[in-house]
Amino acid sequence: MRTADQLIADIVRSSRISSHKRRQELLRELATHVDDFVLLARQAGRGDEEIQRLLVANFGDPQQIAQQFAWVYRRERIMLHLSVFLISTLVVTTVVSAAVMSMQAGMALGFGVPLLSVLGSRHSLIEALDILATVAAYMGLISLEKLFDRRPLARALAVLAASSAVLVAAFAATGMATQFLIFGSVNAVFLRTVQVCLSRSAARLGVVFAGFGVLGVIFFHPPASAVPSALARIAASWMLMAAAYQAMTHLAARVDAALLNRFQRL
Amino acid sequence: MEIDRELLKGSITLLLLNLLSRGEMYGYEILQAAAVRSAHAFEFKEGTLYPALHQLEKKGHIKAQWRTGDNGRERKYYSLTSKGRKAAQQYQRQWTHLTGAVNAVLESK
């Protein structure tokens, strides 16, 4: 039999109230209700077991009550996830971009290519936009998943697909480039699906490397005259991207959890 | 007589605002007052009271304060705000109008 304490804990846990302080206060408020009920029932001469049974029966379905609380505090929850999404995107994009640029600078030095021609090129700008779009879409997926109780990934994917389509249409209408938005969305969906579907790190890494290998073959058609060193540089660049994006998924999860935890305690 | 949940849902805001217009109360006290004043017609599931109270608090119709009651126990007391007082009067007018209209239909030949 479910006890009153379990009942209250279930309600508060399932209420999805963002603020830790508010959850604690609700727990305290419901506990005082239970105390009042128990006190009056004892005064009426009822036994402990009967009191617990009556209390649970009179209180109502905990899931239904929790859903009502979730509805009441929906705006705070959305604001919290939106704030976490924006800050996480900024932090993770900065870290990943800095890491990728540093590694590319290292590679450029290794291959004897002038540093400025690599970091100051249009290619670097495109890469930075690709990283921003991927991180934003990936963080968006993580945040959206938390808003849905049932089939979170499928629903988050549906919302992301719809949002990306609107963004791509808006960018295209104003004559702006859309490739990085499409790349970011597809890449984020691929990385998140791998993350959710595969539990072993080695398997995830293998699939991500294979995925980026396929992308490399699709997007890069080496001319017959291409020198082996150029091919090696391109291959190394794609593998570097795969490693960076896989590392991004770990960093994103940690930054998201840390920010969520911090904000919930504000 | 047990009242249909859908019928009760529409009246709970008015009921809570009206009860709190008589003075501040804590959750359990509100339930007891509702049951006594309605001759036990209003005996809804106790847990559903709190989301309704929190919703009214968010709307600014009521405010809450933790304090120690006469019996030395600490409880969360709810009281009406001036916005809530106006809302209570407005809801009451709407309710009187609605029930009058419904009764007119029910009693018509």
C-alpha cells in the first residue's frame, strides 16, 4: 500500500516544477495537509492503517495532481529550458569552435600551410556556422526532450524539423545561405539519435566516424590530379570534425545538466 | 449528492475566492469550510485543491504566507488580494447570471 509520504513525494517528483525551492515548499505544504488529516482522523478514533488508506483514497490520483501542477508552472519550465538552451549553446559553440580552430591551426603548422590562410579563410567561417547550427540544434533537441513526458525524442525531432523548415524558408526568402542550417539540423539529429540509441561509447564513436566518413565521400570529390598530401589533409579534417562533434555531445550534456541544476536552485 | 467533475471544475475558482473573502485560511481549512458550508456537497479530491490555489496565487488573486497558527503549528495561509477581491465579485455576478439563465431554461415549459 502506498503511504502518504510516498504519495506526496510522487506528486512533487512528477510535477516538473522547475524551482527546487518551490518543490520543497510544495512538499512542506502537502505534508502539513497530511498532518492535519492524520490529527483529525486520530481524534475520531481511527487506526493508523485505516488513516493511511483513507488519506490516499481522499487525496486523488497523484499523476493527475502532478499534471495540474505541471500546467500551473509551465511558463517557468519553458523559460528555464529556454535560458539553459541559449547559454549552453553559446558556451558549447565557443568551446568547440575554439578547440576545432586550435586543432586546425596545429594541423596547418604540421602540413606547412600558412596559418592565416586556414583560420582566415571562408572555409573557417562556414565551419564556425556549421558548429553553431549543430550545437544549437543539438541543445534544442536536449531541451525539447525535457518538455515531453511521452516519446520525448520523437516529439523533439518533430519540433526541430518544423523549426528548421521555418528557419530555412525565412533565410532562403531573404537570400541568405541555408546550407549551414540544414547541415546543423541533420548533424544534430544524427548525433542525438546515435547518443540515444547506442549505449556503448565505442559503438557511438564508431558510428559517428563512419557517418562523417560517408559525408566526406559524398561532399568531397577529389580530382584525379589530387596529390596524396591534399587527400590526407582532407581525410584528417573530416575525422577531426567527427571527433569534435562526438566530444561536443558529451560537453553539451554536462553543460546542460550543470546549468539546469544551478538554475533550479536559484 | 455527488457532483459531476466537469460541473465542479468551473465553480472551484469562485468557491475558493468566495471562501477566502471571509478571511485567510490554509488548505485543509478551506476543504473543511467548503464541505461544511455546502452541506458536504463539495467534497472533491483533496489533492486537486492545491494546484487550483497555486494557479490563483500565480494570477495574483490570492497571496500566501507561512505562519504559525493558534495551535502552534506552521501552515501556509492564503488570503485574497485586492485584485482577487474584484475577481471574486466579478465571478459571483457571472455565476448569478449563469445560474439564473440555466434555471430559467430548466424551469421553462
